[in-house]
Amino acid sequence: MDLLDWVVPMLRGGAGSLGAYLAAHVLLCLIPAFFIAGAMAALVPKESVTRYLGWNAPRLVAYPAAALAGSMLAVCSCTIVPLFAGIHRKGAGLGPAITFLFFAPAGNILAIAYTGAAIGNEFALARIVLSLVFGVGIGLVMATIFHRDDVDRAAAADDGFVGDGRITGATWSLLGAMVALLLFGTLKMHWLLDSVATFSLPLAGTDAAERLLFDLAPYDPAKGEEGITLHGAVLVVLLVVIAPVAWLGFGRVDSGCNRWTWAALGLIALTLLAAAVRVVPGPESVIVELPGKLFGVAAAIALVAWLAYTRLSSEEVQQWLWESWRFVRQIFPILVVGVFVVGVVRTFLRPEWIEAVAGTNSVLANLAGVGFGIVMYFPTLVEVPVAKMFLSLGMHPGPLMAYLMADPELSLQSILMTMAIIGRVKTFAYVGLVALFSTLAGLTFGAWSDGVSPWLLGGYLMTFVVLLTAALHALNHRGMQRA
């Protein structure tokens, strides 16, 4: 009986975490990201990527370009990984690709604006400056440490599906339409969230069914437990239906599309539309609200379909779908395992433990903020209200900044996904650097909040930059000597 008391909550936590993630984040976040990554891998020439983001591109061009690209995307640590995989596969250097991977979740425009509105402009300003400086710094360190691997990978890279060195207008249009689809599905803006129309369906007892789901799946926003709504359960069922159809339709799509291919695409489109509506269960009926997001998602899907049909050849469409499916097969199973494990771990952790050790600006307190950000994954932008809650409970601004830096960048599932793309050694190095730089960011911001002289902090940071530059130069010189 004692064993069951441990096992049952663990299984409930893992299953609840997985179900909530599949319902809330896979459809309107990850599916567009997979298709964008597939389009970049199939349709974007290698030369157009390496010109700006390649390992030998000018650093003053590559790293600002990577950060600028990331600033446009309001995505979480999991959604950014397929996009990172796409540019990495097409020849982007490890350093610029890592900067893109780091900066997009933490330094995007929406995250910064939300941070300023929720917890203060000083947090927003510090977050964007520290994300930019440390994102570029981590990218430079990774590029220096693994310089030899970058050179070898560039020499062995494929020439790309389209190899004339220029991105065609059709590709730009398709990528733009899919980015619009991603933004329509994820942005939290009133004109996307407000209902345009409402109708009801005569289905009794749906409120009781949703309460049962909340009882079965853990629900605690303070711990990142979102629960599963009735609408979410329907979406999970639709995903389960899509899986075998997609396997049959995309598994050999590189040699030609078949009826299963079109069936899978149709099911995906319908499920995306279903995910964009809002469902409110009631005792006698179900209220279905049609928000502005639904019409934006529908328009983006229609535009993507029209561009693919009129502007791409059948071979390009096949290669695009094949590359998208390859990313799904490579990343999605690892994501499922990671989300389940996070749900299991949550059953043992208590937020008050973090609060108890994060009341001062000590190294331990900042490490606690980093650790909480890594283990307790929150979807994009949710880390901001959670940070506001911690601030009200007495968490020091320093550890709070460390948490804001680490939470969007790392989660157990994103670490596993990144490992599948760049390998264990590079992933462990990246995770260690993020933890180090996030802790440093927290200590710096916390010291400033405690009244330490900005000149003194500037001196410490300048010393750190000088030491980092010297270490990078030594590593680079050593690598050149070995080469």
C-alpha cells in the first residue's frame, strides 16, 4: 500500500503533465514549428544560411542576425528547438545557432513587453540586456570550444535541396505564412483572444466531465500543472488519430504523396482550427466561442495551402513534408518522455522549498532560481506571472532574474531534444553555460537591486568580459594549433 501511495501520484503527475502539454502546446506551437523547420531544411539553400550565420561568417553580422531573428518569435524552450534544428542543419554555425536558441525564448519582444507590464520596467530592461549579452557570450564560447566540429560539419554538409544560393520568393512567402500561423496561435493579444461569435451545443453534463478530468490530472498553476480541460481531451484524441495517418502519409512522402498524405494534412488543418476555438462546458450545454485567433489561424492555413499548391513544385512539397516528418520522428518521442518525467518530478517538489532558499542574493539562492526554472517547465510567457507570484512571496530580485533567464531557455524535455540534434557533449556544455550565465545575471541584478554601485558592478562585468575574451582567444589559438 505504501508503494502505491508513491507510484499512483507519480503516474498521475506524468500522465497529467503529458496530456496537458499535448493539448495546450503541441498543436498551435510545435506543429507550425516543425513545418517551418522542414521548409528551412528543404527549401532554403545552404549558401543563404551560411552567408549570414555560418561558422566563418563575420561575427558582427552572424550574432546580431541570430538575436534579431529570435526576437521576433514568442516561443518556449521546446518550440524553438525544431527551428534551431532547421538552421543548424542548413549550415548555421554552432555559435549563432546557439545564440538564436538562447535569445528567442527569453528576449523576444512579447516576453520583454509582458515582463515590463507585470513586474516592472527595470526587470524588462535587465532581461533584454542580459539575454542579449549572455546569449551572444554563450554562442561565442560554444563556437570556440567546438570550432573543429563546426569546420568538419561544414565540410561534410549537404548541398541542400535547392542549391542556387538564393531564397526564392515562394520560399519567403511560405515561411512568412507559417510564421504568421505560429504567431496567430501563440500571441496573447486582445484582438486574437476576444470572441467574435458564440453558439451553444445541447450537450448536458460536460461540466462534470471536465471536473473529473481535473481530478484525474493534477492542476496547480503554481507548480506549472495546467490540468486537462474537456476541450484539451478532445484535442489529445485528435492527435492520437493523426499519428497513424501521418505515419502512413509522410513516412515515404519523399517518393510521392498518397491518399494518406492528403488525409494527414487535412486532419492536421482541422485539428489546428479546433485548437483555436474556446469551449466552455456547462450543466446543460457547451458554449463554443470563436475568437479572433481562429480566423487568423484559418487565413494562415489557407495561405500556406495556396502557396504550396501554386508556387511550389510537387518535388519541393514532397521534400518539405519529408523534412518536417524527419524532425517529428527525431524530436517528438524525446519530447513525450521528457514531459512525462517532468510531471513525475513535480510530485516531489514544493515551491515553498525554492522560496525558502531564495530570499537573499546568494549563490545558492540564484542556483535555486536556475534549478526551478529548469525542472519546473512553464509554457511561454507563463514564467512572468509565476515570477510575479514569487516576488510577492519574498523571493529576492536576484534569484528571480536568474529564474527568468533559465526558465525560458531550459527544460528537461528541451534538453533531451537538443541532445538529439547536437549530441550529449555539446548539450551538457550548453546547459552548464546557461546555468552559469543565468546565475551571474541574477547575482548582478540582485547586487544592483541591493544598492551596490553601478560603477563597481560595471567593473566586475568588465573584468568578466576581459577574462572571457582571453579564455576564448586562448581556446581559439589552441584549436588553430591543433588544426
